[in-house]
Amino acid sequence: MKNLSYIANEINKGKDLDENLLLYLKSASSLYSTLGAIKLSMNYYTLVDILLEEDIDDTFVSNFENVKTVLEDILKGETEDADSKLSEIRNKLIEKMEKITNIVDRLRIYEYVLNRIEYKYKEAELDKEYYNTYLTNDVMHYILKDKDNLVINTKIAEIIGQLPMRMSKGKFYDHIEDAFSLHHGAMKKTIDDFYYSLSTTAMLKDLGDISEFGDVAVAIERLESASYSKLSKDEFDQLRKAFDLASERINALADSYVLLTQVINDALTISLTSSTSLGLNEELDLAKNIILETGKAYITRVGMDEIAENFVNFEGKQEKLLENISSSDFIIDYVNNELKDKLDVESLVGYEKLLQVTKLQSGSDFVSLFKVENEEEIPEDSYADNMAEKLCKELDESFKGMESMVKRAIMASVISNLPVFFNDTKEIQDYINSALMACSDEAEMKACVEIIKAVVKG
């Protein structure tokens, strides 16, 4: 059989379209179906293993069991309404993850605050010579020891997010406006996503009702109402304990929901390609058997060790499938945009589904499967500027009456999520020195030394 890349190139050249369009559809569907099934078998097994070993909330278990029912129907060939059922569950999970992500962002702000208060209650000496002389050198060495600019920028953002924050509001807003100006000429969706990301980072988005998260909701309420400048040691200890519990639980829940979404994405991949795939092959058959056996083990609570022994048969298979698919998947978008008039009704639907599959397998777990109207619109430069102004006004309003420690934590978090604004290494060094020297709170200075030492010295 012709390989997928060859078929795609023939389609791109307009050769034998009737034959090659159908051949590519069936071959790509088969590869995606097998890839989805292998990934699904592994993630599904991991998820069931977690559910058997850990206490996960009832809402999550209910979502999982709904997915399990639809998945087993798909594997038995009962695919009617499977796509819509899985998509409905997936959309609900995306909404849930937005709320969880918002909570995680909020907890990061309070972690910054708690870390800087902690050393008020610790009998530890500040190494002033290290703080004033050597800390900047260690940080600069950590940042610049890599040659990859992406890695360097990631490290700069990491350090900025932990340095003492003593920047004026005016300068802070200038950096935000400069960051949005870099989006001149960008798509509207890109600008909107950037604004949304910074909004959640800055705790501007209302959490709404989070009572379903139990102890996490209680901890958030305590963290939001605390008076950080007046905390006693006992109050701090209680608050830290509540934070640690909330952080552990919400991060575990986030990991579980990501895993469940990946299971849905792969189940959807199998379902969407079911009518155009060439059928079972050895890997696909094994993966489906593993999934069904894992579903039984979820009920009986036995047999997981025996199931795990099968995964050795998949070594290297995913990589080979991905290599084959990625060499030719450009043609799927091309066909959907340029060659629709060459397709019969069945193939047209098949290629539209294949386009959704490419998104499901893109690595972006919560990506929208359908193009939103005007999402690729490129607005006037003033749109980005107006969004910057809107964000700055919302921040200014939120800062009113806010404790300085929390306000600084928000500013540090936002600044660390902006594109790097330094032009050379001297500017980086000057910023670090300025941030360190502007801090006069000894507890925060101690915390800064310990936190940054942990980062730079691994």
C-alpha cells in the first residue's frame, strides 16, 4: 500500500483525486483510530487505578462512569449518538476545568503571600552578605547557563515571579500595555485569550459557587478573609495547613480531570473514525481488549496487574504512528478548505470528522473542535490597546482596599506571565538588583533567599 505521505503529496498535486482522497481518508482514519486506542488503553488504565486506590469526589466518579458507559458501547460497535454524548460530557469538563484552573491560580497568589510571612515565625538568620552580593550572581548564572532563548525566557519569568515586588503601579501598568502592544496584528482570539489568562492570574474572575469542592472552598474563603499583616503564629499555622490541604486536593483533582478529558478525546477519536477506518489490526484489537478488561476490573477490583503486562506490546508503537501521521496531516486542512467540491457526501463528512480528530490529537486537551466565527479576525491595533486599558482599570479597581502583600503577589504573578521585557543581560541584572534592594522586610528577604536558592540550585 502507498504510504500516507505519498498519498498526501499526490492529493496536493491534484493527481487521481477520486482514488487518493478516499484512500487517504481510510488510511489516516485507521492510523488515528489505532493511535487513539493505544493512548486510551493506557490513560483509562491509569485512571481506573487512581479511582481504585484514592478517594475521588462523587462528581468526578459520576463523570467517569458516564464516559465508561459510552466507551463500552463504542467498543461493541454501538456508536449511535456516541459522538454527541462524549462531546456533551467533554464540554462540561472544560467548564469544570476553567473553574479548577481559576482556583489553582488563586491559590498560587496566596502561596506567594504565605511563603513571605513564614519567616516571621522562624528562628533563622538572614545572610545579608549573600543577599546583597551573591544572590544576583547565582540567579544570573542560573538564567544564562542555557543557550536556548526559550529556556532562558522561561527561567526569567520563573525568577521574576519569586523576587520581592516593589514596582510602582504606573510602571506595572506600563509593562502590561507594552505586552498588549506586541499583539498588534494578532488574531482577536489570541488577544482575548491573553487577556483572559492575565485576568485569572490576577484573581479578577469571579469563582462563583465552589461549594462542590468542599474543603478547598472553605480554605479559599479563609485565605481571602485573612488579615495577613496581623496574623499570629497560630493563625498562620492554621492558614498554612488549610492552604496545603486545598492545594493538594485541587491539584490532584485537576490531574484527574485532565486524564479523564484525554480519555474522552481518544474515545472520540475512535468513534469519529469508526465509519472510515479500515478495521481491526493487531494493536487496535489488543488496545480494545485492554480497555474492556480494565472496565471489568473497575467493577470487580481485581486483575489490574495482569492487564498491565499487555502494555509491553505497545513499546515504540505510538512514536511510529505519530511519525506516519504527522508527515501528512497537513493535507486534512487543505482538503477541508480547498477540495470540498471534489468529495462525495460520505467523504465530506469523513474529512470534517478527521479535522476534529487532528485537534483531539494535537496535545491541547481542551481545544475547541469547531471553528468559531471570526476567530481568525485580525482587528485594528486599537483593540489590543483597549484590552490593555480594560485590564489595567480592572486591576486598579481590585487593588482598592486590598492588603499590600496580596497586591504585590498579584503584581508578581502578572509580571511573570508577560512576555520578557528585557533587552539585554544588564537590564535583567539591574531588575534583580533593584527588586532585592527595594525590599526592607527581613522576613521576606529570608524567604526570597530560600525560595530562589531552591530554584537556582535545584
